[in-house]
Amino acid sequence: MALVAYSFSFTACTADEKVITYPELPLDAQRLIEKHFQKADVSVVIMDREAIFVEYEVRLTDGTQIEFEKDGELKKIDCGTKAVPEALIPETVRQYVTANFPNTLITEWGKDDRRWKAELSNGIELLFDKNYNFTGIDD
């Protein structure tokens, strides 16, 4: 992404949140965005600092929202109605969804406490353990 578009429109931030520049985002987060979202520009980057915890939220111009841990590790990605890039979903999860929910897309993927959650294009939310084994459907 040679040029990064910043839109510092009226983004509501709490006292623990602040808008930062793209270069201030951890390098691993920048690499993930540049590799998997080449067709969208960065709209805004928000750093959320609560006590000792730091997280980042990146909003892209195509509506995608990505959350990262303080070290740049992916925490959650929400692509709206579009599919999360396959490379960001573990193979076992992709296989499970393909076998059990054909003709659906994974539109959201991320960590929720000690488990992983995949939201499908049909609205169903699937839960997986830390090893990506299916554990149930979220009500």
C-alpha cells in the first residue's frame, strides 16, 4: 500500500482510545493488511489502551474491521458480507465449514476469550477450541 488514505472523520473514541497513524501500528499487523487487503485503503487506526492491555482496531475503506493484539497478532476480523481471506482461516476450520455449511462464507473470524468464533454468511456463529476443533454453535 504505497499510499494510505486516512480519514479522521468523526470517530468516537473513549478516553482510553486514540487515533494513531498507520506506521504506528505493529509491523505484523501492517504486513497482514498489506498482504491480504491490497484493494482497500486504511481509513482509520485506533489504539485502545486499558491499564496494561493494548489493542488496535483498523477500519478499511471497504468496510472491513480488523482487531489486533498489542504485538500485532490478529484478534478479530469482520469483513461485513464479504469472505474473510482464506489464508487467515485455519485449514481445519475451512474444511469443517465447507463440509457442513456448503454455499456459505466465513464473514467474521476471531478470538472470543479462550475460543475461536466463525460467523457465516447465513448468520450462524460456529465455536472452535484453541486447536480449532468444532465445539458448538453460539446462540
